[in-house]
Amino acid sequence: MASRSSDVRPKIKLRSTAGTGHTYISMKNRRNTPDRIVLRKYDPVVRRHVEFREER
């Protein structure tokens, strides 16, 4: 069985840049996107869309 560190599709945490501490859990393909992901998603704490950045 493959180890977690060498997974092609690891689980990642997306943390809000609004400083609310809200996170989303997602998966990404490490071969297609080796850099950190930045997505614009809804933050229910501030009730608007903000950027969410991948944290490791």
C-alpha cells in the first residue's frame, strides 16, 4: 500500500484569508498542480466570498 506522503491525490486544508479560521477540506492532484492552491469560496463567518489558501 502506498504511503500517505507519496499520494498523487492528498487531502489538503483550505484556510480563509479573512482571518476567521474557517477551513474547507479538499483533495488535489499533485501532478497537475504542484503549487499551493488559492480558491475563492464562501466564508460563512463573514458571509461573503473570500480567498482560501492551501495550508500544509
